[in-house]
Amino acid sequence: YIDNNVSFVQESAGEDEWQSPKTTIETGTGDCEDVLLLFAYLNKNNHVMATYCWGDCKSMTQTFPHAWVELRSMDGRLYVVEFFSPSTSESIIPIEKDKWYRNRHVMIHHDAFVKMAQDGFRRQSHVFGKLNEVFLGDR
């Protein structure tokens, strides 16, 4: 659904506003975080062996911040999901065939991510602020 119905739109430099799945569906546009939220929303009632990742992608010539989904199959194989691929067949990539080195900074399991999205933590600062509150609040 995402590959066929959502087009990538780059946000302005210094901006990182997460839009709701409803907005992504209505506008048919979004960036990598927006499609993570939409993927989680579309699978909110399913147990998906997915991890939502934020970090950097690196090649020999470039490095850029990015967000992506990693899926684990029933046989334990790890796949990377890239939503803005030219074709659906290129969207789910076995990790060993991925052309990017992915440096993960934050990883959130599907069930936790869905809970956070349902609780309204759609802006990056709110998500990571809530994580800081949860993990640092009892010191």
C-alpha cells in the first residue's frame, strides 16, 4: 500500500515533524518517519516481528539520517523495508543484500511503537522525551 500510494516529500532543513497516518493517507505524501507511523498503524492489530529504527545510512560516498523498518521472518532471517523504492519487489531487502551500512541509534519494537503512536507521541521530540521520562525518571 505504502509504495503504491505514498510519495516521498523532503522536509525543510532543520524540520522533523511527524504527521499522523491519517494525514499521510489523505495527502499521499510523507517522509521516512511518516511511513513508519503509517506502517505501524496499518499493522496495529497484528503481531508483526518488526523493529522501527532511526539512525544513519552510509555508502562509500554519502551519509544521511534515516528511519526504516526491520522485519524478522518466521525462520529468523532479517529484512530491511525501504518504502520509497521504485518497485515493490525492491522494498523488502534481505539484510545481507542491503547496499547501505545502517548505523542504528534508536530501535523500538512494533508493539511498543504502536502503543506510543496510539498515545499521541507523533513528534520526534515527544517520542524521545517520553523515552527519557520513562528511562531516566526513576533515578
